[in-house]
Amino acid sequence: MAFSAGTIAFFAGLFLLAAQGEPPGDVPENLRAPADEQLVLHAHAKGFQMYVCQAATDDKFSWALKAPDAKLFDAHGKTIGQHYAGPAWKHNDGSEVTGKVVARHDAPEAGSIPWLLLAAAGHSGSGLLSEVTSIQRLHTQGGQAPAAGCEESKKGTETKMPYSADYYFYAAAKAQGRN
């Protein structure tokens, strides 16, 4: 099986992350997690950003984000959860976190959805995500809404745009048993 350069870079990044226990160094200042939080999980997502064609306030039609639909993978490529509308992330252990965007940064790669910092807005279940306080979406590829094809005759039509991203989940150091 051949791996793409992006896949190799992803796994190399996971190795470095695991070895250092630190978040990535390429995070823009406005997307950095609070200093009193520690990284608890890094997951790679692969899936779709789903859009629906609808009328905008100016009576023109445009693609609007409906929801993400992605699987979350660990460093070994094993499925560990899913990402969906909310936005929400659910781990295989049953824990779930929903988030609210607090900052965004344009993705360096053209045609890719923005990088984000989100604050936890709610939790359910108990497990790895139950104490998460911040989430970063970084290293996005793809996922932007189509540039054309949304017009009145297509109202209500949905489309899926493939994307991938790295999600970094943080919790307060005390929640991890650290002082």
C-alpha cells in the first residue's frame, strides 16, 4: 500500500506529538488553547462537509453549511469516533462534546475550510471527551462549499464536499489530575 505525502506527514506529526506531548507548533496565535489546558486527544478526521442550497437574505442563492460528517482516527488509523452536526464529536467510549466557535483563521491551503478554535458548549457521557474545554481544527484540506451550482431551481439540494482535518482536544490540567 502506498501512502501519500499528506498521510506520511500526518503520521509523522502524530509521532512527534506523542513523543513531546505538545500541540503542533504551527498554530496561529488566535487559535492557541488557553495556557492552563493540556492536550488530551489528537484525532484525524476524514469525511465530508455537507451543504444545502438556500436563499440568502439578499434573495440570492448560496450553499450553506448543513453539517460535518466525518470519522475520527487515532495515530494507527483506527476509527475512534465521529464528528457531526452541533458541531459535536463523539468518542467510541460514549463521551461527547459539542463546541462553539470562538476564533477562526483562513486555511493556508486554497479551497480548504478555515482553521478554528472552539470552546466546549456541552458534554454527555463519561470518558475521554467529558472534560474537554477547547477544541482546535487545524491542517484542513478541502471542504469548502462549491463556488457555483446553487440557484433557485436547486433550492433544497444538498452536496457533500470531501475534507480532512486534525482535531486537538484540550482539558483543564486539573481535570487530568495535574496541578
